[in-house]
Amino acid sequence: MAEQNTRLGIWLMIAVSFIFSMQDGLSRHLASEYNVLMVVMIRFWFFALFVMALAARKPGGIRAAAQTHFPRLQILRGVLLAAEVCVMVLAFVLLGLIESHAVFTCYPLLVAALSGPILGEKVGWRRWSAIAIGFVGVLIVLQPGITVFSPAALVPLLAATIFAVYGLLTRHVAQGGDSTAVSFFWTGVVGAIFMTAVGIWFWEPMAPRDWVFMGMLCCTALAGHFLLIRVYEIAEASAVQPFAYLQLVFVSVVGIAVFGETIEMHEIVGAVIVVAAGIFTLWRERVRAQAQVR
């Protein structure tokens, strides 16, 4: 087992948040010029090559990485993650980075809410209260009934829901014996196969300059995922996960500086409520896990 180093884990999580923010900016640029499915397909090609290269270096190689107790669930996980990326990139194009992420930050609340029906976990009144308060924050961001409500505002909420289900399935297969390496391998390979099946029909020529941006997108995706693996190797998820919310700060800077987006006061207030509720939910989950250990 790797030596625990929470301080390093926190700094790495901050780096991951920054890198993923750059990735989202690149995704928004490319998806505004080319079909979303094609952009995500190319990204998953590089992702699949990355996970296969990692697996080949481990004991047992690719064969060991492909050995799972839950082949159907692993396939479903891979499809869900690919679909979530497509939906979220579409949200970037429709709404911009800031509003999309302000809504998407509710996914830990969705994980808590869905952990009961999907995994049979008990959710206490404190976490249910945090979930309810968090979704008040989402409504503040979306402002239904105050301005002309656009159905596009629901796109990042759909992405957050898909990602929450993906996260719960990841937890389920981990509890059933599939290692992180196995789940990572299946996520990349299945995602690449699925995206190729749906995305190859939307291929279009890409300008040489945009191939540079595509290369940068793939590199940021690989670097982010590699560091994220390292984070969870050296620190407890509950200790470092709150720092993932810094992605909302970093992506706001990208949205304003690069794409000329603006931040409305209702978005700030709503996002603060959602983040606070999410951090409280993570803390309660950590307390509950420690109580079970005792």
C-alpha cells in the first residue's frame, strides 16, 4: 500500500482541478467548431491508448487489467462516462463554462441521493437536508420562473446525474473486488469503442491549428487522469475531494479571460450554496465511514 500523504494529495488535487479546467476550455473551443461526438471520440482514442499502456506495465499486463467480476456493469460504466462527457461538452457550447460548472457541482449531492436506491445505503436526515439545500442552490443558478427559462439549462444537470450514476457503479464494482486499475482500463476501452461506434459518422476535416488544440486536449486529459490516480493512491478521497471544487474557480477564470463570459450574482450565490452542501455531504459520509470502522 502506498504511503499516505494528505498534504501532497491536496496539492495534486488542486493541480488536477486546474488541468481539467484547461481541458474544458479546449473542449468548448473544439466543440464550437466541430461535432461534439467527433471531438469526444478522438479524446477517448487517446484515453484508451493511455489506459492500455498503463495496464501493459502492470504485473499480468492487459489480461490482468481486463479481468473483472462485473463485465456488464463495467461496460455500462464506460458507456455512461462517454455519454456524460458528450453531454457536458454540449453544455459548454450551449451555456458556457461558468454556468455549466455551477450546475454540475451538484453531482456529489446526486451521489448521496441515489446511493440509497442504487446501492441500498442509508442516507440520514442531515445528508438529506444538505441535498435539499444544495438543490435550492441549483435553482438559484438556473432561475426558473424569474427569467425566460431555457431547456438548455438542464443539460449540465443531466450530465451531473449521469456522472453520479457512473460514480455509484464505480463504488459498487470496487466493493465487489474490481481494483481501480481494472475499472480504469474498462472505462477507457469501452468508452473508446462506444464513441467510435457513434462518432465516426460525424467525422469532418480539422484545420491544422485545431489539431494542435486537439493534441493539447488529449494531453490535458491524460495528465489529469494520471494525477488523479496518484491522488487517490496517496490520500483518502474524503480528505482531498473538497479541493476538486476549485475547478469551478479555475474554469470561471478561463470562461471570462478566453471566452468573454460573465458571472451573475445569482450564479455566485447558487454555486456557493451547492459547494457548501456538497462539502457537508462529503464530511458526513466520512464521519459515517469512520463510525462503521469503529
